[in-house]
Amino acid sequence: MEQVHILLYYKFQPIEDVEYFIRVHKRKCQELKIVGKVLVGKEGINGSVAGSREQMEEYREFVHSLEGFEDVWFKEEIGNEAPFNKMIVRKREEIVSLQKDVDMSKKGKYVNSEEFLRGVENEDIIILDTRNDYEYGVGKFKGAVNPNIKTFREFPEFVEKFKENKKKKIYMYCTGGIRCEKASLYMEQEGFEDVHQLHGGIINFRQEIPDKGWEGKCFVFDKRLVTKDGEGGEAIANCVSCGNASDLQRNCKNVACDELVVQCNNCQEKLHGCCRKECMHEFLEYSRDRAEKKRDGSWVAAELEQNYVK
């Protein structure tokens, strides 16, 4: 089986003509026949793409040929299957959404993996996770503060409550670095005096130091949901249905719920892909109703009524 190479990258670099940038990028991705998701905005680019080693080498060369993006740093992982089904290049107001004005022309303060590990082992340094609560639930650095947020847009609310720590040394981290890039500058704007970010994020740290400082697995925003990087990495989360240790993330099949939960394979099978019995009953009832409508031909009218008739 041919290995799949996965690239994760970003850069805050002003793009004047976003639409033209997207057209050029789409054309190149189609030419290379790669898959992934790339977000483009006036503030820069944020992407993850996958393909063969040769395809990824050509993609790197393409990005480095773009004016202002010559120094983009790519984090690379290797998998057994493509983590995306198709290629998406999409415009966004923010390539990572904080919904706050942040001067991204400035640069934050970085610490490398070794420095960050020393910070994890130093009780006088606050280790701050800038990710969402479901990401923290399956893996984190030892002793890290959980901001208990559902989306990155909620991070400013957490910062407001965290201002008693303005004068303390803070080491922050996220998956690949992009959220910390914006969050660290925002915290400096809010008066925090000694904020540093892990350069390259969790992915780079786990590749350089696979057996220290980290607990659990790392959540990723693609089909894998959880990456099995490094050695060890025992599950630190529990199945939402039975309570047994698990790190398998999945969305509830009941579309009315669609909640992202930790659930073991056994419970997923027993509950038909749903997170609890109530959701399973709703899902099965909906499936039976849909099957009956399809058999008697009324499903067409039902679909039209649901989707188009207001």
C-alpha cells in the first residue's frame, strides 16, 4: 500500500486579490490531483493537503513560488489513507476565526520543543491549551490549563476571565501553531506580559519528542479525527456511552444531534453510530420513515417540501 503524505501549514501574509489567489491555487491542486482543504483570506493562508510524496514535493514548490510565501514551513505526517475525500480551496474572512482585531504583522514569542518541555516540568510556568474542549479531552500536555471552549471564537471570553495571570509566564500550544499565532498576539494586546507559543505546535513537538510531556492522542480536523503519532499515547478519554477508556472521535449519526463525541467501536456498533439510545431511536425511526417513502414514491415530494417549500 502506497503511503500518503499529509502537509499542514499556514502563514499570516496579506493577500491583495484573494479571488485570483484562489483561482490559481485551485488550478494547481486540480493539476496535481491532490486532496485537502485550504482556507484563503486577506490575512493569509491556512491549509492541509495530502497525496503521494512526489505530489507533495511539487505542491511545496508551488507554494514557495508564491510571492510572500517563500518561507512557509510545512509540518508533515505519513498515513495509510487519504484523510480528505476531495480538494477544497475556499475564501474566509479569517483563516482562523477569533473575531477580534489583531495586528498580525507583529510576531509573537516562540519556544522550541525542548524549551516547552522544560516549561511543562516547571510549576512556575502556566501551560495553556488554546484548542477546543473536545480536543483537550483526548490529549493534552501534562498540567495544561483547559479554557473549556467549544470554538476558538470563545477564546477572548476565556482571556477576560484569565487576566489575573497577566504578569505570569505563559507557554501556550495548539495543533499546528496557527491558533497560538493569533491568540498570543491577542493576549499581548490585552496586557499579558510574558506569553510564548510552542513553535510548530503539537505535531512538531510529538515528532521531535514523542515520549515526554504529552498525554493521550492528538485531535486533527480531517477524516482521521485522532492521529496515532509517536509511541505509547494511551487513551485518556472515556466512551460517552459505556465509560470505558477510548480516544475514538466520531459524530453522532442522528442528524438532529450530530454531536462530536468519544465513543468506542463496540458502542458505535451497538448504537448504530449514535451517541445514546434516544438518538439511536430517532435515527432508526427517521431511516424507516425515509425507506417507506422511497418505496411508495412519496419521498420525492417529501424532499421537495423539506428543502424548497418555505
